[in-house]
Amino acid sequence: MSSSDSTDVSLTPEVLQRVEAGIEAGGSELVRWSVREAFEQFQQRAAGGCDRRASGQLRRWVMGTFTSVLFRVRVENIEAVPACPVILAANHLSHLDPFLLLAKLPPHPYFYILGDARTLYNKWWKRWVLSWAGGVIPLDRWWKEEIAVIDAARNGRTDLATVAQAIEQTVPSGGDVRSLRQIDHTVETVLSRGDGILLFPEGRLGSKEGKLYPLRRGTVLYALRNGVPIVPIAIIGTQDLYLHKTLTLRFGTPLQFEQRDRLKRLEIDAALASLEQAMRQLLPADYKEPQEPKLKLFRYLLNHLLW
């Protein structure tokens, strides 16, 4: 993640509190153990074994029950998702986004979530649920708020120097060669076994409905290296959540890619531009929040539920 990702982050007391919580999670042995355990399961699967995971049908039922109690979810063009190894690429406004998608996606192929390790494992109940459910690929990275703290400290905010140092010393950035190769190998294993990947190519939470941040190259690299399609998805309405709000999951036409052993920069850039254009076309040009209800029940809880 580059320093440009921090330009729209205001270092409020709430944001700094979240940074402190992120540092604590980054240094947690329980979080690190959960990450190691997840990748050990993938290694077993690559060797021909089975990883522990709930069935796609059971997971869909559990997620569907959970989300239907809280929200009204409208689904458009889900039949576009092919019954083959595929990458789903969605914009990202809330930590609830993957659960909304899993509640509506067909049970086959089985979709693995490529998600932030600390967000996945920072609470005991999340670790318990995921140890049962499986189906995640944990990703180490610095949050945009942490990047903003480091940038501010380097630009003269001496009051943030200690926090910035703690981030750099405690929180894995995920940018080292070993981590990147581990993720690449895991994604290849998942796709080669007939499963799918669900990821958020912006690499961060968005801040505004209808807005799309520049996409990371990883999504199209996975598609080109493995010769699988990408289905673009627009998630609409999750930036601000409250009870029984109407949300929309809009699926686009799959983008087809031929497998490439040696990738050229022009091919990567062209594929990335195609994906970004497809995602932008699915997003609303002028999103307006519903006017009803006036009383937005459980707003704070739902917006912070999975932090």
C-alpha cells in the first residue's frame, strides 16, 4: 500500500484509537497463530488432503439467515457467476460486504475470501467462527489509517512518532517476497482445485458510495496466471448501515482472460483497465441514501460490528 492511500484519512481520536487496536492485533500471538494455521491447511490441501471448512450450502444458509434478519438485500444478475473456477471482484464499503455476498452466492464453486488478517482474527469469536467455517485466505497488510500515521510522523508530527514506530515494528506489512509468494501459491491452489476467490481489488475500505479507488494489480495477475474469468460486482448501500436498510448486490458480465505464463506490463495494464471500467459501470453515478426510516436502528452497532 502506497502513501497515496493515506491522503483522505483524517487522524481523529477515533481513527487513532483504531490504529492502537490494530497494533495490538498485529502483535497478538493468537492472531499470528490463526494465520499460520490457515496456511497450514492450504498446504495440506495442496498435498492432496482436505482443509477444514463448512460446506458451501451450510455457509450460505447461516449467512443468509444472519443477513436477512438485518437487511433487505436486492440481487441483480447473479446468474452471471459461472459454475467454474472464477474470481469475484467487488468494491468494498463495509466489513460486512463479504458476508452479504456469501449469503447470496451459489454453494458451488466454493468461494474463499481473501481478507485482512487482523480484521478476520482480532476477536475471539471471529477466530472461533472461522476455525469452524474456514474458507478464508488471511492477508497481512498495513491499514490506510496506519499509513496515514507513518506519513504524518515523517512529515513532522512528532506526537505520532512512537505510534508510527510501533506500527513498523509490530504490524506485518505483507509486502515481503515470502508473504507475496505464499498468497500467490494459495490462490493458485484454490483455483486449480475448482474453487473460487472473492476479493476486493481496491485493497481498502471505501469512504463514499459510488466511488472506486484505483485497483491493485493482484486481481488481474491471478486471473491471467490461472486463465480464469473475473466477475465484477458492485456493492451498493453498505457505507452506512442500519436495521432493515435496502442493499444491492449487482453482478456484471464475466471478463474472460487467457492463461499467460509470461506476463507483459501492457497486458496487465489493459486487463486492469478493463476490470476498473466494468466495476465503475456497475456503480451508481449519483447514489442517494433512502429517506426512510427516519429512525435508523442499530446504526452504530452495524457499522462497527466486525471491526
